[in-house]
Amino acid sequence: MSGIAEEITTAEVTPGVRIPFIGLGTWPLTGEDAAAAVSSAIASGYRHIDTAENYANEAAVGKGIRRSGIERGQLFLTTKFNTGWHSQRGVRDAFGEAVKRLGTDYLDLFLVHWPNPAQGRFVEACEGLQELVDDGSIRAWGVSNFKPAHLRLVQDTGLDVPLNQVQVDPEHGQPGQLGYHRENGILTAAYSPLGRSGSFLGHPAVSGPARELGKTPAQIVLRWHVQQGRVAIPKSADQQRQRENLDVFSFALTQAQLDAINALETGAPPRLDSDTYFH
């Protein structure tokens, strides 16, 4: 993708590094299921694959990438590391293990998966990630599940956090969290962007635009994400659904439609509290 098309379908993480708005989430797929889903998604046009150490599928994701035949430079590959690596040296070791499992020699995006504030070393982990960017091992770094309080501690060192991957869907809109991201120039990546139960997919705020535009409810919600500047990482092993999830750039929602979906916000916190949950 290049030119205007790239501007529409990608977002800038850091200067010169753009991430496709729609990525393939791979949790909880493992083994051949993960490899098949990745190769199918790439054949359908995906260029952004998201995995993690804790998903125990990095080797399978790498297998799926090789099976697809795509050139590595055409793909945006994200993975995340666990809190056992939270130190500057530990992050370098985590990178070495991750690229070995994936079968690549660099990463496009490497994320701290959980802050684990009780351990108190996530700031060191972020400093280690910046070192990996500086020496060319990774193209960009970011965090996942960081609350504003965690982000501030990183920013207090002078580091700018490029991206935070958090749970966002119409019922878990996290307006305070996303507001902090906007104020501080942090790109939001939404995991579980279609929710875990999908109960809101039948709400008139979603089903109405789906009927009017001839799209699926899932496409409407994914469009709601990307039209508001968020990367979205839906998971699907079904090729037809993969293609539908990727096909959200040929239509637009009106401001009234966006507002109606925003109004589905319940105020519920993320499913897991990153002050206490980690791996």
C-alpha cells in the first residue's frame, strides 16, 4: 500500500513507521490452528499480525508467515513480552527469544504486555525497548494495558510512549484512558475490539447502520474504531470473516452514527485490572 491508500489504512506509530489499522489477533489460537489462520489472513490481504510470548503461538505464527510466502518487509509484526523480562538487559534477552521463535531477525513493534506495578520495573523495560529501537533491532515499541498512572511514570523519564494496546469496544469505551492517549500523542490499539460476548452487535446503533450500508455488524464496529483513529485487532480463524473484518475502508459512518455507538459505553472497566493482573 502506498500514497493515499496507505494514509487511509495505516496510522503513524513513530515518524516513518506506519501500522495497518486492522491487524489479526492470534490469541488463543495455537499450533496448526494459529499457523493456518495467519497464512489465510495474509492471503486475504492482512499485513499486520499480532501475537505475544504468553499466547504460546509465536512459533506457529512464524510458520504461518513463512507458509504464506510473503516477504518479511511487507508485513507488520507485533509481539509482547512477559514481566519476567522487565529490565533493560531482560528486554534484550526477551527480544532474542521472540525473534528466534518467530523465525525473523527484527520486529516492527515490541510491547510490554502488562505493567505489573508491584514489581516496579516496567519503566526499565520501556528504557530497554528504546535501546532496541536505537540499535535497529525493532522499528517501534509500545506498551499494553498501561493505565494513565503507569504511562506517567514512563513519561517522567523523558520517554514518549508511542502506542498503548488496551481493551476497547462500544461497551468498554474507556473514555478517560483514551482521552489521556489523545492528550499525550499515544496511538491506541484496541484488543477484543468486537467485545467478548458480542452482545452489542444486535443493538440498533450497530445493526441499523449495518442494514443501511449493507455491511455486517462487526464491520460497523471495526469502522467505528478506525474512523476514530484506533488500530483494531480482531481475532478470527475463518477466512470469510477475516476478509469481512479487513473490508472496512470502502465506507464511512456519519457523526451521528459514531455518536450512537459511543453512547453504548457502560462505564465498565476492562475485564482485567492491570494494577493486579499480569503475566
